Amino acid sequence: MKLEEVVKTNVGGLITACIDRKQLVDLMVCRVLDTRAGDKHSPLVIFSSNGHSISIANSDAQMGRMLNEADILHADGQSVVSFSRRFSDTPIPERSATTDTIHDVPLMSSENIKHFLLGANQATIEKCGAILSEKYSNFDVVGTQHGYFDEADEDGIIAKINASGCEVLWVGLGKPKEQLFILRNKSKLNVPVIISCGGCYNFVTGDYKRAPEFFQKLGLEWLHRAMTEPKKLLWRYITTNPHAVYCVIKHRYFV
């Protein structure tokens, strides 16, 4: 699938791609193969949207602009899919959670792709890389870097990423740090694909637990996470979920 083929829709002020999980993988792989063939492109930048993203994008204009600067903003949260079906002219076919995407890439494509993992602490990122490399023969981890660095360190990190020869750069620094890092440095990065991935590595290592499948299908994975980490997440979801609903309605009927 080519970038110019992607249909997009406005969900809560965020211009979101109407793609499924396989199409997201196809976009990534297509850009990698085009680059291998010698086509010159800037990196394909992929960000994700969920209810929390919609809420903070409408509270912080800079965050909204950053998220909409992505080439692809995909529906990481089931709520975004549901919102699109009720408050958009073009429904999103399926949720594409980043925690699934990191597995979908090697499962849905036979291509051997080189990956660089950026974020989390050093122990977590190394464990995540080892798990993915062992589990998938076509997921080639060519470098890792922990996420505890300052902006002054970025030139050295960019040099390390470029020297690795990676084809997909995963950036898990949390919002908005990962978006800031990517947009600030994308012109310096010789990488076909850059994708933000939040706390994805911790799910790969098992430090964070995915919700049972029925929670996911009902769009209640946020509730499971709030129950398992109430001190960290409960208040966030209590405040941002209703605000996200309001924002979606506002952008559909009043903006």
C-alpha cells in the first residue's frame, strides 16, 4: 500500500488514517522496499491516536499540531474506531494498536527488516530486543538505546541510529517526548520508517499486561490498565475519556 492511497478522516480534530492492521504493515514494508530500491524519501513518520491523544490534542494546541504532522496517524485505541463510525464520514475499519503492530510487522510480512529500538531503560530495551529477535527470525534488531537522555545527547544517538543501518526506528519515549524527538530529528535520520510506540516495549517484556481479549473487543482495555495501575492511570482516564467524547462531538458538529 502506498501513502497516497490512504484515506483519512477527522476524529476529534486529529486527521486519522482509515486503515487496518495489515495495511499499516504494508505501508511500512512498502517504504522499506522502496528505499532499498533506491527511491529517495524522507522518513515515513507514524504516530498513534487514542482517547487520551484526542483529549490532550484539544487541550494543548502544540500537541495537536505535532500529531497531525505525522504522515500516518493510526487508531491505536478502539475508542477512535468507534468515534469514527459514529461521528465521521469515513469509518476506520480496525484498531491498530502499536502493541500489536510490533508483532504484526514480522508476522504479516516475510521480509527480513532491520529494526532499532529507542526508549525505556537499558535492561528493558535489551530484553525486548532479545525477545523479538528470538521469536521472529525476520525481526533483525540492529541496535538499542535507552530513553534517558537529554536533547544535548541527541546528535550522538542519531549517529548511532544511522550507523546501525536500521530500516524501522521504534521510538518509545511517551507523549510528547517521542513526538518532539521524531519531528525535531527526522531530517537527520536516514531511516525509511519512524514509528512512535509509547510503552510498547514493556508489553513485549511482560512488565505490562495486555487486557483480556474481550476487554479489547469491547474497547475497554483502558479500564483494565486503570484497574492494574490505578495510581498512575485511573485519574487520567476518568478525566480524559469524557473530554475526548466532548472533543469528537465538538469537531463533528461545531467546528
